[in-house]
Amino acid sequence: MEEKMKKGPSEAGRKTLKCPHKQGINLNMREQKGNPRLTLLVGCLAIAILAQILLVKNRGRRALTDAKEDKA
């Protein structure tokens, strides 16, 4: 019975280690790496290029539909 009462090191209550974890990154604290004007310029150029591509595609579709109407 005494053997059951004694607790060895494996049965003793183990302490768990608590390691701090970073929950998130505060983006407001980060230094800005780029020039905001450059970012704005690149964004405007991308929009202009995409708009031009869409206009060219729509002109091609109109030409095809006009050609089909002329045949009919």
C-alpha cells in the first residue's frame, strides 16, 4: 500500500512551460518603405492599361457584329 502512495517523478504534477507568442503585427508601427506618389502613379497606369485593353476588345466585338449585320 505504501508503494501506491509514493509518487515518482514521472507521476508528479508536471509544470508546463508558457512561452509568449506574438498575437499580431501592428502595421501602423512599421515604417513605410515606398513613395506614396510612386504607388499612386503605378496604380493609375495599371488602370489606364486595363481600360485600354477593354476598349480594344469592345471595338473588335463591334466590328464583328457590324460585319454579321452587313451580311444579313
